[in-house]
Amino acid sequence: MQLMVTDQTRRRLLFGALGSVALRPLSAVVAGSTLLGGCSWNGGSGAANSTMGSARGISANSASAGQAAIVGCSRQPDGGYSVVVASDDGAPLYQMALPDRGHGVALQPNGSLAAAFSRRPGSYLQVFDYRQGRAWPIYTAPSDRHFYGHGVFSPDGKYLYATEGARQTSQGVIGVYELGGSASGQLEKVAEFSGFGIGPHEVVLADDQTLAIGVGGVHTRGRTPLNLDTMQPALVYLDRETGDVVDRAVLADKQLSIRHLTVTDTGEIACGQQYRGHPEDAAPLVAFHRKGEGGMLKPLLAEEEQWLRFNHYIASIASLDGYLLATSPRGNCYGIWHEASRELIELRPLVDASGVGVKDGKWLVGSGAGKVLSIYPPKEVAAVQSPVMWDNHWNIL
């Protein structure tokens, strides 16, 4: 079997390859573009503790603000981290420095706020206004909590739900945060939901009243797994107001850690998994479930050698016109499935394949090597090179 390049090795190679393609000053990339001011932080615990970033440059109604299509976390050639707002071809419009590696980004419905979450076990949550280029004070997790890298806004945009964990046990928590007005920069934790499992990762809205949570089932110390023989992954649905469990589904293989989620065009939840078993096993890494059906998730179909091509890990997934696209940065590839038949119809290489989202009838797919693909379902592809080293996830404005 061909040896797979490790995540760390791949990232080092990408740094070297893109070191000469460093981002120019963004005022040069987009004339007059808005810059998100950097934040300072004092390391406080459990509260917003930074100064408000100042908006500079053009207003929210500017032409460049209107071109914004992608928002996602990235790495900088100098080893730093940022969140970047870019056009649909990956050209950066503005960016904001982050104190450590970011992961997922949530967007406020019918609003102008976004939230960038630190990679697990993460210590910060950064809210910012992506239209006005204004950063809110950074929120630092208390010492007994960490973030798992994802979150979602309520349908009215007044609350933010974040996946969190108790540091000592990895018991899952959904932190519920109330947002003040855009000008206030206030973020207040008003509730916690717990008792649904260990190691939650991504959370999405299954419908206006229900949160769907990918519960990975892995207890970790830092990023080191401690319970691979006893893990209990699940897809859990919570009432977003009460925190009550309203449905739960599982996989037959308990070493498939449920990680990343999306809602399909038909309202099913698609789940991307990380396999924590034997390296030679060809475990199915994507599955479907519909709320209210309980029981088992339905795995998607592929040949064993095709599943092995994903190197046991799915990052981002998105549904479009009856097809599902899933990326694998560890497998340096992406796959496309026909949703009704659950059959894999396309498997293509893409170095450090990362975020995927839908805009204007096409998938936008990113890469840690800076490539941005526009894919019209099922297989029509166009590619451009951007100067941004995109991380595993992005969101589409």
C-alpha cells in the first residue's frame, strides 16, 4: 500500500511551496479594500477581553464588500494565522489576524456577523463584522472548557451555539451565547447544554428549532485520543431552546468518529467521519440520516480502494442539485456522490483539499495549496490559483 503523507508533513511542504506567494498588503490586492483591524488580548478567562478592532478603509456599501463570497480561516507563510474574506475566485479582500490556528466559521443569517472558532482543543472565539471590517473583543474560554472548532447562529441571528468540551473529561457541551447589537461588541454566555456525549465537533441547524451535532465520541488529552476502544460516536439532535435530545442515530462501526455535517437539499443530514481504527481498514466515511428516523445512519457507497483514498478523514461537505461533495485534506482528494443512489460518481485529486460551499449553482472548493475550484454538478471543473493557504473549512456569503 502506498504510504500516506502525514498532516504535519503535508502542511510543511505547503508552507515551502507557497512561501514565495505570500499575501501582498491587502490595500494592494484590492484598491481601497476594508481591513479588519487586529485585536490585542490579555489572556483573561471566560470573557471577552480584547480591545475592539478599528475599521479602516471603505464602508460596508463599497464595491469590494459586495464582491465578498468566501470567508474562511487560513495560514500565513510566516507561520501566523488569520481569517480571510475573499471573492469567489479566492482573491483576498481583507483579513484579520488570529491568535492561533482557526477552524470553522459561522455566518449570521440576515446579518453581517461571522464567528471564527479556534481548532480543537481551542481557547478562543472571534466574532467580527465581515461587511464593516470590525472585530469584536475576542472571547477566551475558561480554564475548564475548550472549543471544538465549530458553531452555528440561531435562525434570527441573536444567539450563537458553539461545540465545547470539559477539559478533564471531554464531555460535550453546547455553549449558548447571546449577541448584543453590532455596535456593542458584546458576547455573553447565557446557557450550556450537556449530557449528549463525548467530543462534539460540528453543529448545524437541522431545522429552525433543532441543532444537529456530530458527536465524535473520542476523549482526548490535548489532541491525544484516550478511549479508542470504548468510543461512542453519534449524530444527536437537540431542541435549541431547551437542550433536550429529540433524536439520535449511530453507526455500526463505533470507531467511525462523526465529525463534519451539512444539510442536503432534501433535508437529510450528511455526516463526514474520521476513522480511528486499523490503517488498512476501508471504512465508509460519509453517511446520511433524516431527523425523526432514529436508528442507524445510512453509509454512502464506494469501493474499498476508493474509501482508502480518503485516508480515513472527511473535512468539508456540501450538497447541490442532488449531489454531495466531500473533501479530504489527508487524502489530497475530493469525491462526489449521487445522493439518491448514494453511489460515488467522481474521485479527483486536490492537494490539501479543504473547504467547500455552494454559490450561484456551483461548488466552490478550496485548498491549503491556494487552489480554488468552481465545480458545476456533477463534474464540470474550472480552477484558479489564489495566494491564500485555506484551512479545512470555509463558509459562503
